[in-house]
Amino acid sequence: MWHRRGTYPDSSRARRSVITSTVRFILDGSPVEVPDDGDSLLGVLRDRLGVTSVKDGCSPQGQCGCCTVLVDGAPRVACVTPARRIKDRSVTTVGGLDADERQRWGEAFVATGASQCGFCTPGIICRLVGHERRGADLTDRDVVCGALAAHLCRCTGWQTIVEAAGVAVGDPRSIGSRDVGRMNQRAALETEGPQRIGVDVALGAAVFSDDTAPGDALVAIPGPMGWAVGETLAAARARAGKVQGRRTTLSSRPPIDLPEGDWDVTLQTSWTEPAYLETDAAWCTPGGDPSDPLGNGGAFGGKLRSPVRDAARQLADEHGRPVRVRWSREDVVRQGPKRPPMAVGMSVDGQGVVRVARTPGIAALISARLPGCRIEEVDLPGPPTSSELRGAGWAEAEMLRAALAGGADWIVSPSGGRARARVDAEGIVLEVDGGDPLDEVVVRTYAIGAAHMAWSWVNGEALTVDEAGQVHDLTIRSFGITGAAAMVPVEVTITGDRASSPTPIGDAAFAAVAAAAWLFLGQPSTLPTS
């Protein structure tokens, strides 16, 4: 029997329009039927059939891989697949994988630390299972990295995902002896917010704000003339009439000139994008409190002041109905906070000038590390900046301190975690001290993730922003984030007294690796180095 729209399990959102022409297909072993209204497979799965394990991270650019499913057994990105193209075909989400596959892969991701927030992992697991079914050798790093080329993971730094693939197909292991409470305590410390780690999280059970909106909620997205509101995300996008942005052909350059002077060390940084995968979203009922845009993770500080909450409250009151507010990937790039660009000149005696984009709190963070420098905040046209992003201001200061000292020792973050690193031709060697580790696998994965973020930032991340302040790089692939195949190995040593209070290590690891990477690359004046 075919299920019409709204009768598939968890289909709480699927109640909206009269069915005319329809598309039938098999979803996770059950027949379903949805309207043929031009929506994408992703839109059908999430908004009509309520399958929220399939995530929307690039909206819809086909570049992050978070919405990957199996179509007739082959991995496919759902956001750029028209629903009508899967007519009479079989679609398998992570929830429809065989029980053995789900258990092996979920356990492997937790056992190696390959799952943190759980936003990208359902799509990654689907793709890797598709490759496993076709006989690919997933114990081969190059094979796994080739599969991951279609994905972006911002948390784990890739290495633990490669390790998880080898465990899942070659050395299955259980996490039964792990203390889940200690795992989650360490995860929450690192994200400075609620975060849960577990097999079910790796398999898509983590709850994000956009997943929890009521089925009758209107959808609002930013448009050229204000908020575009529709009964579905597809309808809101059609009403907004926005043309999908792409990568620019313009070159990026640091936006702030170096201070005049004869300096021993100089550094100019560029506009960069935090690139958290879950785009900003919130929903609200009339007269109610909006949901928190922070899901199962902290978004590296990028959502602490997200305006989507206020917008959801205002629009719900205006329309007298629940309203779900969504930013697309382009909206995040244009409106989300960026790391404040800066230009610094320093002498060997520690004296110098730091020019930085005017940002609340940034001067104090820099002055605490560079007391001999004069801080000059400059008004800079462009997207908003924030001092709450990972290591903003003080990590750059530690890079400069390391350059003046000819190397870096232990770096201590404002929250008390410590790290030191060196980079050589073999990769990154990182030591972290966060007091009681609580769970060493979790500490290790956050250290590797922070190392990847630092290595990627120093080497290749930049946004093109023109003189008027308009951002031109609007796709995930244009941010310059280091992919799995290009990421260098990271070796982590965990120190710390189990009798001492646990402290987060991620920000300290980020600053330590950034300093070590910059020195290894010859401390060029301009970031990114490539």
C-alpha cells in the first residue's frame, strides 16, 4: 500500500497542500507518495516526510554532503536532486540502513571520536556504507578520503572519520565500557553549551533547532525586500526570488593595511568564515519563546548572538502562527559574524601597533597578550565581526609572541586549558592539558578538530569582500577549508591531573597549532599563506 503525504512515520510537517500530480518511491523500505511540485528530494524528506536525520548545511549548493542518501544503493546529494527524478526508485537514509550497518558504523564513529555534533555524520555514514556495499577498501586512507571529498566536517578534522572507517569494516569495537556521562561532560565543556555524544547521535538522532519546528509552522527566509514567508521552505525560497550565489572570480586580500614602521614581525589576516555546518534557524509560536539556534554544539561561538531568534518571535506574533526562520548558507556568509581582520607590526622588544576591525571586546583580548602594543580599532565595511569566535584576537597575539620568541611553549586559553604544538614535515604534534580528561577519546577528537581548524585557517581560508563590504564568496567550497585528503596527520598527547578540575582544551589547541603552523611555514606576513 502506498502512503500518501503525512502518513510516513515522523511526518509531523506533512499536512499542507492538495495532492495533484504525485511522485511515488520507496523510502527506507516503505512506499510513500508526495506531491510533484518541483521540490528537491531533501525538501520532500525533511518538510513533507519528517525525516530530519537528513541535514541541510549548504541550502542547496550540493557542496557539504550533509544530505547524502542512497538512491538505489548509490550515494546521492539530496538537496540538488529533484524529487521527481527518484520516481519509482528506492531511497535509503541512515535510518534505513541494515541493523548491522547502523550498529557497526555508529559504534565505530563513537569509538574513534569521529562524531561530535552529529550534523554531518548521517550523510557521511550513508556514503561510506554505499562504498562498503560496492566492495571499496575502506581500510585504505586514500579511498576513504576520496569518498569524503563530497563532504565537509567542521568538528572532527577528518582524521577520526578515516579511523572510524577502518574500525567499522576491519576491527569492530564496542563502546560499552565508556562512561557516557563523562563523555558528554567533556563535550559540553568544549562547546560551552549542551552537547551529547553517542551512537544514536552519529546516526542522526541529535536534535537541532530546525528539526523541532511544529508541522504547521510557516517558513521565513531573508529576501531582497525583507522576510519571504511561505507554507514550505521551497515556497519561501520561490517567493524570495533570490538567485543562487556562487564562488567569485575576484581575489581576496587582507582588508587592513599594515601600520607604518620598521617592524621585526608583521601579520595581516583576512576575512574568514567560521563555517559551522548547521545554518542559523529558530522557530517560535505566537507569544512564546523562540527556540535556541544552538543545537548539539556551540558553532565555535558564531551563534551566540544570532538574530534569527528575535525574527522568529516577531514573525510569529505578526502572522498569528508558528514561524520557522531559516538562514541559507549565503545568509550565514553575508550576515553571520566573522573573525575580526587585523594588521600588526611589532618590534623584538614587544612594542608595536595592532590595527583590528572595530569589535566589542577585541581590544581587551589582544592587550592581555600584547601589553606593549597600541590597539587601533578601525571601522571596516563588511560583514559583522565577533570576539566570541574561537580564539579571536588572542590566538593571533600568541602567534606573534611565538614569532618574537623564536618558538612557542605552552599556550593557555582564557578558560584555562593548555596546549603546545610543533609542526614538521611529518605533520602536527600536539600536547593538551585540560585537567581531568574525563574521556580521552573525546579530548583527542576535539584536539584534532581544533588542529584542523588552525591548520586550515593559516594555510588557506579567506573570503573575498569588496571595498563596499559585500561578500563575494558564497559557497562552502569557496571558503578554502582543508579537505580530508590534504589534511596532515595530527598526533595528540593528553596530559593533566585527574584530580584537577576539567577545563576545555579546544581553543588552546587551536592557538598552539596556529602558532606552530605559521612558524613552520616561515611566518609569512599575510594569512592565509596560500
